[in-house]
Amino acid sequence: MDLGIKGKRAVVCASSKGLGRGCAEALAAAGCDLILNARGAEALEATAQALRATYGVDVQTVAADVTTETGRAALLAAAGTVDILVNNAGGPPPGMWHDWDRDDFIAALDANMLTPIAMIKALVPGMMDRGWGRVVNITSQSVKAPIPQLGLSNAARTGLTGYVAGTARQVAGAGVTINNILPGIHDTDRAQALDGPIVQREGITMDEARARRAATIPAGRYGTAQEFGATCAFLCSVHAGFIVGQNVLCDGGATNATI
């Protein structure tokens, strides 16, 4: 399918690896020029070089922490005119409800709620002026069904979801859509981080921990960054202009919900 976005400019946050890279690669395959962002310069440039070589698109990199004002300023200065924004940031650490204090919640809100809101506020007005734009926020399946040990993520990402629900309906008339993708477990570094404590706590191997988690997913496996990226690219396409303020689960059926 031709997604109709060849030549569009896309900012993809936290895109040196994992789900962010999957989104960047799918957009590059569709012909988008990219501004990639991550904290680690070496991995970021390696990803950029691979995408340039494979897809022949223009790829700029901004190595910065987008959750800081300085990092966002650097990214926005390099981005210029942007048609597509993919918001993404690593999730807060797991724990229990009694482990977290105010500073932990502020850090989670800064990374997973306030940063994407700041990026939306900076870039969506230009999209509206031009009459076309796409924003996709990578959140979590925990927005639909909370995961007890991910309380920081549950709180921050649900806050972003509420903001998007109202905002998306205010900007849709200008040709700009804002939607969220809710990943379940995917074969990324985040999965390693979540499976690691189980390995230590229960004295099992990583393969055993992964097999145990995969058995809880109706699809019977972890997701891939490539299929996640394809979902993102579709939501950024010309074919998705009537999808507004939605939360698209990409979790292999793990969230047991009717709606």
C-alpha cells in the first residue's frame, strides 16, 4: 500500500533502537525524511546511517535528552517544518506503590506526559497552518489495563491519554490527527528490563522467563519492532485521516477487554 507520505518530514523521538527505531524505519520505507532523536549519539548515528543507506531518505540526528528543556530546544531547532511527530520515551522503572515518592512521579510525568505535550504544542500549530499533520504517541497497554508494578507508567501515560482525547478533537478540523499506540510486550530492551527481575527473583533463565510471559499472550509470542512500526506508519498515512483521538492496542491480544 502506498501510504501517500513520501517527502513528508517526520520527527521520531527515542528512535535509535526498539519501538522508536521500528517507527522510524517504517516511515523511511514510506519515503519520509527523518529527524531522529535519542540520548546516545553513537547508536543514533548508526541507525541513521542504516536508514539512509537502505531507503535513500534524508536523515538528521539530534543526540539530546528530549525530556529536558535544553534537549527539546535542540530537537525543535533542527526539525524546522515538520509534518509528522512520533512521541516516544523510555518507561519509568518498575516497583511497588510504596516505593515511589514525589520526585519519582515528577520524573515520570516529565518523561511520559509533559514532554510529549510540549512537543505537540510546539509542532501542531504549524501542521494546522499547513492543513495536514500526524501525531502518534507511543504509550502502553497499561493505559487500558493497569500493570501493578508499573504504577509510574500507568499514571503518567494515562494523563497523556486524557490530554490527547480532548486535544485531538480540537485540531482534527485543521487536517491534523493525534492518536496513541499502546504496545504490549515487544522484543526490545524494555522487555529485557522487565524480564530481568523475574530471572533474579525466581532463579530461572531468561529464556524461561520469556517463555512464561509469552504463554500469557494469546498470540503466543513477543511483538516485533517492525510490525509495531508498520502500525505507526499507517496512522501517519493519508489513509488514516478519519482516525482521531484513538488508542490502538498492539499487544497480541494480551489486554483482556471487549472495548
